[in-house]
Amino acid sequence: MNERPHTSKAFDEDLREIEAMVMTMGGLVEAAIADAAKALDMRDEEEAEKVIASDKRVDALEEEINTAVVRMIALRQPMADDLRLAVTVMKIAGNLERMGDYAKNIAKRTPVLVQGPPIMGASNSLRRMAKSVRLMLKDALDAYARRDVALAMDVRVRDREVDQMNSALFREFLTHMMEDPRNITACMHLLFIAKNLERVGDHVTSIAEQVVFMTTGSTPDDDRPKQDDTSTVAAIGSHGAGG
């Protein structure tokens, strides 16, 4: 009967160390998103290479976190609430790792885009979109650190704005491609970049939902707000082109 307080204290100490690694990982991913957008905006291949190289540290941290969580569960044998915290940490680390991959993918397209002329307005639009998802990530991590359900729910709602940006960019790039076939290659890369940022927003939303689950024991009971109609636009665009 006297073991539980000791075990609980040891669990809390382990969890604090692991959560510190999660916050470090989150900071690296935030920086990668910002730097990938900057490299694209400045057409800076050297900056893009730094983003690509930095992803190895993100991957390594995810492995460290997962190993530490498994060890903590084995040693501390946490009860239901503590086990929920431990599992949530692993899920958040997984989401951050995927976001790091998307930032790397954006950086990989920069050298290709540098080879041709810039597409008018694309850089500013994508920079705004990257800033939105980066600020969402910052707030999701703050919500996690503070166990702030209201902030997590606010982040979740803001994903709709990112979806709307992606849809607007899809239309914009589609117009550029239809007006001048020489724009097709660059615009296809830009479409993938916008989609990568939209997927970052989805993973941030997943973190926000994990914070709600971790804190309350239940997931949000309403459907996740989505506002991405690019599939509909694509269907309309192909139909129009065929006519």
C-alpha cells in the first residue's frame, strides 16, 4: 500500500523528462516549418538543405521518446490515468515526426523550383499558410504543457482556415497552369507544398485532440471541422477542361 505514492512520484519524474523531450522535438519541428517556408520564399537552396538535415534529429528524438515511454510503463506499471498520459506522449511524438517529414518534403522541392521563374503570388500565400500552421503547432504544444482544453479546442477549429487556404491555392495554381502550360511543373510542386502544409495542420489538430483526450478522458464528440474542397475543384476543373 505504501508503494503507490513512491511509484507515482517516480512516474511523474519520468514523465517530466519525456515531456521535456517532446517540447524540444516540437521546437525543432516549428523551426523546420518556418525555415522551409523561408527557404522557399528566398529561393535559398542552402537553407533548404539545413531543413532536410535537421529532420534526422527529429527522428532520433521520436525514437528516444518511444523508448523512454516503454521503459517507464514497464518499470512504473502506471494505472489508467497515468497510462493514458504515457500513450498520449507517444502519439504526439508520432505526429511531430510526420510534421518534420512534411517540412523536409517542402525543403526538397525548393531546389527544383529555383530552376525556373517564380509563380506570381505563390511565395506570399504559402508563407502565410506556413505561419498559420506553425502558430497552431505552438498553441497545441502550449495546450499540452498546460493541459489547456480550451486552447486545444481553439487550435482544432483553426484547422478550417488552413483547409480554406489550401483550397484557394489549389484554384490559384490551377488557373496559372491553364493560362500557361509552362507553369505546370512549378505549379505541381507548389500544389504538393500546399498539401504538405495542409497535412501539417491535420497533425497539429490530432495533437490538440490528444490533449483533450489526455485531460478529460474523452475525445471531442463533434466531427473534426474540415474545409478542403480541392477534390471537388479538381473534378470541376477536369470536367471544364474536357468540354
